[in-house]
Amino acid sequence: MKFRLFPQETAGLQALTRMSEHILSGTQTLAELLGAGRANFTPLAETLRKQEAESTANFATLLTNMRTSFINPLPREDLYILGQLLNETSEILTGAGEVVELYVLDRIPTRISDQLEILSRQAELTATAMKSLNDLDGLEDYWLEVLRLSKRADHTHRVVVAELLEAHSPTIFTKYSSLSNQFAAASRQLRTVATQVGSIIVKES
């Protein structure tokens, strides 16, 4: 890690940490949603919308801090990219919740639950990593593990689509594949976060 003479503003890193924690909370809310009855779909989807709004507010805080701080702990463009990716991930999670709510999906296939389990693990690793961005030395393992999980997530998504195609009508396929696609998109987004962190590690080493 490069030696720096001057103290740095940490508010930007704190905003990223909070955004990653919203993603983790979002995966937990989605786990509740997948096991909930229809009466709880709307309240839980609303919880996701609130978590997304909090993430967006933290993204705005990050942008303000980047404009006003003299010395940032990481290059501004890296902070911006990480913030944008994390905020978009929260948006995707909200989309997944709204698919369940609007399509009234109360019989979730096991494979789709497996997707969420993998995504939840990626979210845990991401939340831990965002707390450590001021010390990049220990983040290479995070980067590689999220990449490994994303490959597993991609495979699971392909299996989900194949099984849905084989077992269901076009209407049912469309509904459940929409949810599966949201989880796959979120997983790829967290892979991009990890890849960006990997890029930072290389640049800052």
C-alpha cells in the first residue's frame, strides 16, 4: 500500500460500508420474502424499497464528500464506481422483491433459493471488504472468493432456467425466470464490485 503523508477523509469509505450493509440486509429481507405468506409480500417489498432509498442517500453522501474533501483515501473515480455499483445492486434486490410481490410467487423452487444463498454469501464478503478498504493488503482473498462464488451462481442460474423450461408452462417460466434473472444480475454486480477492488489493489500496491 502506498505511504501517504496527510490524513485522509474517511466519510466516503463509511458511506460505502453502509451501502454494502444495505445489500446484506436486502438479501436477508429477500430470504424472509421467499419463505413468507402472500399477506407479507407487500410489507417486505416495502422494506426493500426503504433499504434501497437509504443506499441512494448514502451514495449522495459519498458524492458530496468526494467533491468537498481535500484528500480521499482512494482515487475519486474508484470511490464513485464502487458507490454506483453498490447502489445499483440495491436496486436489483428491490426488483427481485417486487417480482415476488407482483407475480405472487409463493412456491419458490429450491434452485432459486440456492441462488439467493450464494448471493447472500457474496453480500457478506462484500460488507466485510468495504470496512477494510483503508487497508487493502487483506482483500485479495475476498476478491478471489467472490469471483469463485459468481461462477457457481452463473452455473446455478443456467440450471434454474433449464429446469423451469422443462417443467413449466411459458407463463410460469416467465414469472420464475424473472426472479432468477434478478438474483443472477445481483451476483454479477457484486462480482464487478470485487473486480473493481482487485483493480484498486493492483493500482495501490
